[in-house]
Amino acid sequence: MTTLKAKLQEDLTAAIRGRDELHSSTLRLTLSAITNQEVAGKEARVLSDEEVLKVIAKEAKKRREAAEAFAAGGRPEQAARETLEGEFLDTYLPKQLGDEELDAIVAQAVTEAKAAGAEGPRAMGAVMKIVNPKVAGLAEGGRVAAAVKKHLS
């Protein structure tokens, strides 16, 4: 078992003992998503910490999107719960890059791509190939793509 998954299990046990319904239900759903990912495919496997982080990030993103949908649908109490769940899951994720840091990485990647011959909006793929390994887990794909588009236009 991975160390991060073990920490999630321990935190779930603590939340259940402390009768913390919000944290225990969030951790249960997250551990369930991790298990689903482990058994997906042709044979079961154990996820690495990096893969577990990806699952947690995906779950946190689902919570943020659901909170926006509930808020737009006039259900503020459900939106507030989804927001709290997303914020709780964020505590397990590495600190996200700030806008200035992301812009600096993207600007450097755009310079590298242009030096390699990529020009205009078509250079998006080349720039993303350079940027993605540098920001993996530190910035959402949508933010990265928006920053790249801004620098290319």
C-alpha cells in the first residue's frame, strides 16, 4: 500500500472515531475512487503516490465543479458542503503554483518552442509538451492552457 493511501486510511479512521461526518464521507469517496482506479484495466495494481495524488486532484476538481453547479442551481447549502469537501481534499495536494510562477514557466516554454520553430497558435501543442512535465500536479490543466493561449496570442 502506498504511503499516501495509508495516510488517507488513517485519517478516515480518525474521522470516524471523531464522528466527523464531512471528512469521513469525503475520505470514503476518495478511497473508493482510488480503489476503482486500482482495479480498472485488465489486472489489479497498486497505485503509486503520484497516481493517488492525481485521483485526489480529480476528486477535488469534481467537488469544485459540483459546488459551482449547485450555486448556479440555487442550492447554497449543498454548494457550501461541496466547497468544504474540495477544500479538505486540497489539504492532501501539493501547493498550487501562483499565477506569476505559472506565467514565468509558460513564457520560458514559449521561448523554447519558438526557438525550435513553432509559431503562432499552432505552437500550443509544442508549448504544452514542454510545460506539462514542469507543472504536473502543481496547476490544473485549464489554467495551464489559458496561460499558454495568452502567451501565444
